[in-house]
Amino acid sequence: MLRFVHSLRQRLLSEKKFGKYLLYAIGEIVLIVVGILIAFYLDNINAEKQAREIETELLSELKSNLVSNIKILERTLENESQYLSYNQMILDYLDHRKPYNKELESAFGVYFWTVTTNPVTGGYEFLKSKGIDLITDDSLRNRISFIFENEFLILKNENEVWSNNLQQNISYPYHVKHFRRYFATDSNNVELELAKPFDYISLLEDEEFKSINTEIISNRKWNINSLQKLIGEIEGLIVQIDAELKN
């Protein structure tokens, strides 16, 4: 067998065909390698294309959530501002010892109410499930995380918890001891929640009630400023998402 292989080798060399076979073999290997590299390249292009399509889908969903959140926050801001005006009305009457006016009954009915906000976060949760690194722009990715993980949590955990604790432990227990609630129907047949103090003259001298009311005013002002700031941040994020989607 070895003699046969040796004989074949010698014959190929003698016939000068070995070089041709070698070149042919090398050419085949090169073609195979190039084919593999092209396949990898095309796979990478397809994977990149799919990733960008997913990123576009995620950014579009996030933008939709953010637009909805602006509307939610604007309604919250409107309600908080309305309640603040009632607190300020009460403060003005008590500080200036104004005579009782029936308009106070609308303010006494809601001065202790708190406002809750429930941001839409489905798009962000979907992004986290897919992998937040799908957002290729570092600045955009960090800004999205900051708003959803930090700003919305501050709004819920700091302000609302503080407001609810104030209501549950201080303002509402005081309210039920010193006011009587009643309901009236306006011209649109909508029931309005109103309240009357048991003794308005005593209320003028009640420093505890004045302190409770000013604490609520302080909290509402802080909340209003936070809401306005957050709305501005969300609007800026939407602009940045739009710019990324155009790319």
C-alpha cells in the first residue's frame, strides 16, 4: 500500500499535475471560507436589522405611553391646582376673619382630598423584558430609565405617600370631628360634595386647623412643581425619541 502511494506521488510529480491539484484544493478551501464569512456577514446584517426593527417598535410604544402620561399628569395638575385654590380660599377667610360665606362649603368639602397618579408603564416593562440594551443610544437609554425608574417612583412614593399619610392621620380625622358633610345637586344634576363647619366662629380661632391647612397647601405646591417639571422632562424625552426614530 505504501509502495502504491509513493508510486502515485512520484507519477503526479513527474506529470507536473500535483501543483494543479494543490491549487485546486486551496481554491476550494478559500471559496468555503469566503462562503462562511459571507454567511456570517449576512446573518449579522439580518440580526442587526431585526434588532433595529424591535428598537423602533419599542421606541414607538414608549412614545405612545409618554404621550398618554402627559395627559394623565396634566389632569392631575389641573385637579391639584383646583384643590389648592380651595385651600387658599380657606386660608384667606380665616387669616382675614371674613364672615362666613356659602362658597366656603365647596372648599370645606374637598380641602383635604389627595390626588393620585398612575402612569402608563407597559411600554417600559416590555422594553425591560426584551432587554433595555436594545436602545442603542446611551443618552436616550439612560434618560428613559431615569424617568420611569426614578421620576415616576418619586411622584408615587414620596409625594403621594406623604399626602395620604397627612390625610389619613391628621386632616381627615380632624375633618370628621369639626365638619358635617352633605351633598347638593347643581344645574347639571351632578352631585357635589360639600361640608359645613359645626362652629365657624370657633374655626376662626383654631390654630390647629390653620396649621393643617397650610401643611396641605405646602404639599400641593410641591406636587404642582414636581408635576410641571416632570411634564417638561417627558416632552424633552419625546423629542429625543422622535429624533432617534428618524434615524
